[in-house]
Amino acid sequence: MDTIKKYIILANGLFPTNKKVLSILRSADKIICCDNAIESLMNYKDEKGNPFKNANYIVGDLDSISEENKKKFNEILSYNPDQETNDLTKTVKFALELMHKENDIAKIYILSASGKREDHLLGNLSLLLDYGILMNCNKHIQEKLDNRYIDYPISLLTDYGVFYPIYNTIEINTHIGSYVSIFSNDESLNIKSVGLKYPVDSVIFNAWWKASLNTNNTKNFTLKFNHPSKVLLYIEHSDNQTI
């Protein structure tokens, strides 16, 4: 069975401070920075004063990275001038191409996508639903998996929790009492929940807030979809949660 690698995409928001998120960054197999996110990576030191490992690639239209860093990191720059997509989308697509080139099977973790600009965060969360579809539809990934399923092939991590794009019935493993929110605007969607404090069975998803601010009563909780749909799931960080 192929080893599942960790591809980290570092956006240009606030650098993470949560220990669990930082440990994922430290254990990365590949770090791909969105444009000037390289500066945050360069400037960060841990509690012992040790820097993080260097980025493997820097992707974007390179409009915010300094000329000094363009020269310094010239060998790992990937210039994409497309103005119809943002740097995060360019970087996700680059990561998928890299998986194919390296013959890797990997999870993608998006870090530093929150902070500084709340409008960027909302845009990034919306795009996360499309990124999940790109991951699920990627021919290379499906061939490497040999029809096996990877939980959460892509996720967006903040210092407080994780956003996952989900598309059908799923069972989630986390600690009892975790904060859980479900976001959808698909009015035809019905989700039957098992293990949540407030069942969402009767929720009509015609506004994002409708199934937010919940908690789970059991270690595992299940969301049963009546049909496939785009849903954004948020779970707060916990020690035993698989990310």
C-alpha cells in the first residue's frame, strides 16, 4: 500500500500558532507557498529558536513577493499569470500536477488561509468545496488509491479547527463535546444526524447558519445524506481527531 504523504499549501494569512497545526507543518513532505507566504515561513521560529524547513515551491502570479525573494528562491518559483483564479487555486492545481509528476498519493492541508482578510477566508472556504471535487475526480489519485478511500483528502486548518469539504454520507471520529457546524445552501438536501446534540434531520439548508453551532454527544457521529451535495463541515481541534 502506498504511503500517504502530506502536501502543505501555505497561504498568505496569519501564520499558525496551534501546536497541532504546526506539527503537521513540521511533518510535511512538500511545502508549497502561495506567493509571499514564503516570507512568513522564513520569519517563523519555534520556541527553541529553530526555523522551519524551506519551502519546496512558491506558486502564484508573484505580484506580492519581494524582488529580493524572487532572486533568492528563483529555482523554486512557479509563475502563473492567470488573473481568473487566485493564488490559492493556482497552488492547489499545482499540487495535483505535482502528485502526478512525483507519482505520489497525498493529502492536501491548507494552512494560513485565515486572518488578515476575512473576505479572503470566505472566498477560500467557498473554493474548498471545488478543491475537494478536483481531488475526488483526479484520475491519478483514483488509480493510486485502487478504489480505496482517503478520509478528508483536502482540508483547511485554522488555529481553532478544521474545515472539510464533504459530499455524501460520512462517519466522523472526534472527541465528545466537539464544536461542529454544517454549512450548505442546498434546499433539496436532507441530512440525518446520529450522535449530534441537536439533530439536523429537519433542517432546510436555505442559509449557511441553519446547522451551525452544534456539538457531538458520541465519539463517532454520522451524517447521512439523501443525495450527494456540496457541504462544508467544521470541527474544532481535539487531541484524538484524525486530520
